[in-house]
Amino acid sequence: MRAFAMSLGIVLHASMAYWVGLLDAEDFWPADDRQSEFLLWVFEFIHTWRMPAFFILAGFFANLVITRHTIQRFTKDRIQRIALPLAIFGPIMAVLLPSIWVFGKEAVWISPLDIGFPEEWLTHLWFLYYLLILYLLLLIGLGIAAHLQLLKSIGRIIAKAFYTPIPVALVIVGSALLLPRWLGGEDKAVWPINWPDMLYSLVYFLYGYGLYAHRGLIDRFRSRSILIILLTVGVVGFFIHISTQDLGNDDPLWLLKLIGYSMATVGFSLGFIGLFERMMPHPSRQIRWLSDASYWIYIMHMPVVSFFTFYLMRFEWSPELKFVLASLTTALLGTVSYRYLVRYTPLGTMLNGRRMKHATV
């Protein structure tokens, strides 16, 4: 599930050139002459749940590592797998991507050295930066909770409300935090931190952290009846979201838009977790290999998929065809480069947290 969510980054970024023109957002992302409303809805569907689901899983695995090992082991592992990749690849992406953006907008190539280092350099690796902050907040919170029995009691009360087969409380809290997040925007500046956006991610991260202590609930998510309910909530919420797209902040039905979006986020995030558990109940070497590869593919995909998307602008093909070509080419290059340039190297050890031995899959 985590690998699936990370790999969808290719799909999201491959689609953008083919719908930003519909929203008059060409300043944000170079637009192809041919636009596709279908790809806009593909983007919207994935965008509603993908990162919340990722933060749920990140919180879940954080608790798993701390519980099975130690906080020291957890800290060392996250420095290796999160902080170091951000420190290494963040500057690389910040140097490469502005040139590729110019290529997309003006169809000319300008050396990265002539553009300089951008002020907002996190690009698509912002989630690594967010994770580091969330991990720091988690460790601080654990340190405080260890000395305050009252917080433990409050935590148990909150858990009873949140960890239910149909998490209505999570939908409500998610809806409440969407309002300041949308009003303040979703920019990912290093500083000052976009706290409304950060708090939105924090809620799902903490839900995932607590889910590990209530992991028997995942068996409920994968049951046929609850799974159908969760995915139905997601579908209904998504249709509410797209039906209220044009509502302004002063419209009384804007609250319905918030609730619909949150329903889609929670329903799809937890529903897909249950669906993956139901479809893949046993370990698989092939799936594990793809899971290992997904982190590298996500790190390297942005300049690759952007370049191919912008290069294909010169062809009078359908936007859906160009979208598929850019997505598949990027996925292929990411997979091959992981296998032959990353997996059995110190870079692969850093990303995967363990040294890989050569073996056929």
C-alpha cells in the first residue's frame, strides 16, 4: 500500500500538464495545448487520499519500530532513510527542476547554473521534510506523556472515539482542519512552516501511530461489509467534492464541500488499506521488491516525468496518450535504474535501511 501510494506520484505529476490550463494555472505548471478533463478528475481522485494515506502508514510504522525496538533505533533509522535522502537529493532536485520548468514553458534549455538555487527548494520531497518534523513532534510528545498520567488517560478516551470501524471522528476532525488549510494554501516552504498544512498531515500521522496499538481494527477494515462501507463513503464524498468544486468560501454549502472531501480522504485511505490487506494477505518476494523500489522511484521521478511530459508537448497527440507514455517511460526508467544502479549499492542500503543481497526475482 505504501509503495502504491508513492508510485502514484508519477501518475499525478504526469497528468498536470494536461489539466492546469482548464484552471488557468499555467503559472504553476507548464500546460500542454491539449487539455483533458478526465485527467483532471484522475488527479483530484488520487490527491484526495494519497498523502493522508501515506501519513497514516508512516505513523503506523513509526509505532511499529519504536515498539519492536527502541526510540534510539527509530531515530537512527529515520536519520538514515529520511534525513540523509532529503539532504542529498533535495539540492539536486532544486538545481535540476527549474531548468526543466523553463523548458516546459519556453521550449528552450537553460543551464541550471544560469538559473541559480530557488528559494523554495523542497519540490516533491516536501514530504520528507514534513516527516522529520512529525517525528520530532512525536518524540517530544512521547517524552512528555511518559511523565504525565493525565495525558495517557485523555489518550485512551480519544482512542475510543477515533478507532472504530467507521471513523466518523476522523472525518469530522479532518473537515475542521481542511478549512484553515485551504484558506492558507498548500505551499511547502521550509520556513516559515505552513502550520495549517502541517497540522492536517499531523492528524493522519497520529491516527496511523495509534492504529498500530489498535491494529486488530485492520481486520475489520478488510472484512467485506466494512470494506464496502468505507469505499462507498469514499465514493460518495468524492462526488460531493467534485460537485461543489465551483463553490466560493462565502457559499453556505462550502461546509458540505469540506465534509465531502474529508469523507473521500478517510473512506479511500482506510478502505484501500483494507483492500490491500484483503488482496495480499501473504508475503510476496515480487511485491516486496517493488515496495523497496518505490522509494527510489519516487525520489527520481519528478525531473524525469516532467521532462518527458514537456518534450511530448510538441506532438499533436491526445493528452491521454502522452500521459500514458510519460508515466510508463518514467516507471520503466525508475525500475531499471533501481535494479542496476541503486539496489545493491550504499544508496540502496540508505533508502531501504538494510543491505541487499543479489538474488533473482
